[in-house]
Amino acid sequence: DVKVTQSSRYLVKRTGEKVFLECVQDMDHENMFWYRQDPGLGLRLIYFSYDVKMKEKGDIPEGYSVSREKKERFSLILESASTNQTSMYLCASRLETMAFFGQGTRLTVV
Amino acid sequence: AQKVTQAQTEISVVEKEDVTLDCVYETRDTTYYLFWYKQPPSGELVFLIRRNSFDEQNEISGRYSWNFQKSTSSFNFTITASQVVDSAVYFCALISYNQGGKLIFGQGTELSVKP
């Protein structure tokens, strides 16, 4: 079974902190994605990566950056967390047309 | 540009009722894939179905069925004889490779099935 693991289910951070959300997949997939989920807005793509050290902006990249130093790991970075980044964050990896999702990280910025 | 629209934000039904969740998509590409995912209260997205743009056959899986119509750019999902365990948020999604293979989601429909 493909496994996509996000490092935390719940996180509480303070405004202005630098926050790292980690995602690891165990199936050697080249494509990985970070989404944020908000009520009424669905899942919105923040960034995606199609190979190591390669990244592309999604629809809402502002306030975020990413890192893909190894194929299995895709990190989402909030350089200076703000309250409007309180949300559910979902990581996914994709093989051809099949996407596999992590369990999500619910981030609260206070 | 690609877009997926789920106009129904919330639906509430009583157990054993049939319910249809609507999905309308936009893409200029001729090759694309459509998906439905279920997100139960636990939060993890569960894959339900994938359809490619060349296959318009309707599909049935137990109490679930899907109606794909290219003429109206719709990919609707029907649950027959709904059950409380069907309560979840359901997402429709689209991949089009000419757009870099991004998986684009609709806004989601929250289905509540009451006993």
C-alpha cells in the first residue's frame, strides 16, 4: 500500500513563527503536492513538485515556500506564520493519474 | 483554464433516500481525468472513482453510481439508499496534463445523512 505520511495531525503555532510541515511518501513518486483546505473553498493547490529540487507555484503560493531535497520528502514552509494561515493542510503524491493523500495537518496560528 | 464547480455546499437527507451530488468541470483539453473523493470526519481523502475523458460509460459500484456527460461537462455522483456512514464531504476533481498534471478540486459538498 502507498503511504503518504504527514508529520503532525495537529499543530499550534504563534504569529511570526517559522513553521515546517513535513510530508513523506514511500512509493518513489515523482510528483508531490501541498493543498490547503478551507470550508466552502475546497482544496486549493499551494505548491507542487515534479522532481527533486523542482517546484512550481500552485494557485495560492503567497506566504509559503517548499523544499524537495529528496524524492520521498516534500516540505511546506510558512516563513512567518499568520492567523490567516490557520487551516487544514493536505499533502499528496501522484503516480500517473492516481493521487494518494496524507491524513492532513490541522494548523492553528494564534 | 481548468475549473471544477460543485454548486451544492451542503445536502441533508434522511437515511434510505437517494441523493445526487453535482459536479461541473471546465477544461480546454481533450484528454483529462475526473475523480470523486470522500472525506469522512477523520479527514483523510478516500478515492472513489476515476474516469478518463474518452470513457463516457456510466459506472455503478454497489450503492454508488456515476453519470459522466461530456456534452454538459458534468460528472455527477448518486448514492442510492443512503446510510449514515455516507455522511462526509465529497470532492470532485480534475487532472489535465496540458496544465502540468495538477489535480484541481471543486469546493466540496458536505452530505449529512440523518437516521
